[in-house]
Amino acid sequence: CEACNEAEGVIRCKSCIGFHGWCKPCVVRVHKYLPFHQLEIWAGSCYEDISLGKLGFICF
């Protein structure tokens, strides 16, 4: 993960400029004000779409 350097960066954002790899807690923190960005998670052989909600984000 490029934010914490402690976990594997398995999530990327198609909406952000450049390539970024985040872990689940960091991608939620980084994208809490960007709920419409398109996220993908590495599924072992390819990337699959995933939402912030499925990663644990709750919008109040």
C-alpha cells in the first residue's frame, strides 16, 4: 500500500490520475470524499469492480 507501506496494495482507482495501489483501510480513508470514483480490487488473476460500501465505507 502506498499510503501505509504495511499492507499489500490490492485496490486501484480508475478515476485517480496515475497508478496507485492501496489496502482496504487506506483506500476508504483516501476516498471518503470521493465516493463516485471507480475502484477495482485484485482477484488473483484480474481486477474486479468493487464499491466503497463493500470495503466498509458508511456515508452519513
